[in-house]
Amino acid sequence: MTTQFINGYRIDVLFSAQMIAERVETLATQIAAAKPERLLVVPVLKGSFVFAADLMRAFHNAALSPEVDFMMLASYRDKTVSSGQVEILRDIETDVRGRDVLIIDDILESGRTLAFAKDLLIARGARRVMVAVLLDKPKKRVADIQADFAGFECPELFVVGYGMDMAHAFRELPFVGHVVQ
Ligand code: IMP
Ligand code: MG
């Protein structure tokens, strides 16, 4: 396993830049095969921004011409009370009625965040709402949701890089790695 030392932290690489790039191309092909109509892509900020940017460019090669709008959500799953509440910090401006929507996120874990986003867009009249995540951590699922498209199953480790952070750091890493504490 490749290990990198960044600002005094040891990071073990789990998914290399090349592995991710190949998987993103495959995902774009799979998403195109679902024949989305009037596709609106909704990345959930902040963690998905790198994945979403790569996936958007792969969509061009897969002959898709989506629009994009952004949502920023905060979930309070780790606070003392397990309220599981999700708050909208930034909403999309696009009317989703009758459209196919692809929500993009970095990790699907409890599923609370993505279940909230999916329910919201269905309630607003989207024709079909699909979910794409880079990483699936299925063991801690609480909400009744699964990814329509998932890059990799992720081990039960805290991971960073490729948009994902630990206390706001490491989003710039071109790979996904585990911070060894
Ligand atoms: P959930 O599915 O509602 O539990 O939320 C998943 C979110 O938790 C992801 O979008 C990330 O923001 C965050 N998350 C979960 N596991 C990790 C991790 O290993 N590293 C960084 N963020 C994580
Ligand atoms: Mg997130």
C-alpha cells in the first residue's frame, strides 16, 4: 500500500487517482445507459465537488448534456442527540418538475443526508431522482436509501481526499486515503 506523509499526518492510499479516473468513466457510461431525460445534476456540497467535476466531464464523453445546480446540506448526525436532522444551507435555484435529477455526493453512510435530498426533490415534482456516490459505506446505513451508482465500497475507515476533508484539510488530494492516527 502506498503511504504519503502530509503536514505530519500519515495517509494510506485506498483509491488512487488512476483507479478513480477509470471508475468515473465507467459510472458515466452506466448513468448514460439509464437514459436520463432533461438531466439536472445536483452535487451536494462541499465533499462532492471534485467527484462531481470529474463526472460532469465524463458525461460529455458519454454523450450526456446535463445542467448542474448545487445544494449545500449540513447534517447533525454526530452531535450528542442523534436527531438526524438535515439543514439546507444552500438550495438549488432550478425547477425540477418533470425532470430527471442525479444527486451526487462523496459518501453514502447513514444515508440521512441523501434520503433527505432525494425526498425533497421528489416532493418538488422531479420525474426520477437517482443517486451517485463515490464511496458507499453500507454498514452504518440508517435511512432506507441506496445508491443507484457507486464508485467503490469503502472500508469502515475515516477517509480524506478527492474533495473529502478532515477538519477542512486534505480536500486537494488527488486520491482517497485513510488518515492513520
Ligand atoms: P450520511 O450518509 O448522512 O451519514 O452522511 C455521509 C456524509 O458524512 C458524507 O457526505 C461525508 O460528508 C461524511 N462522511 C462520512 N464518512 C466520512 C469519511 O470517512 N470521511 C469524510 N467524510 C465522511
Ligand atoms: Mg457530505
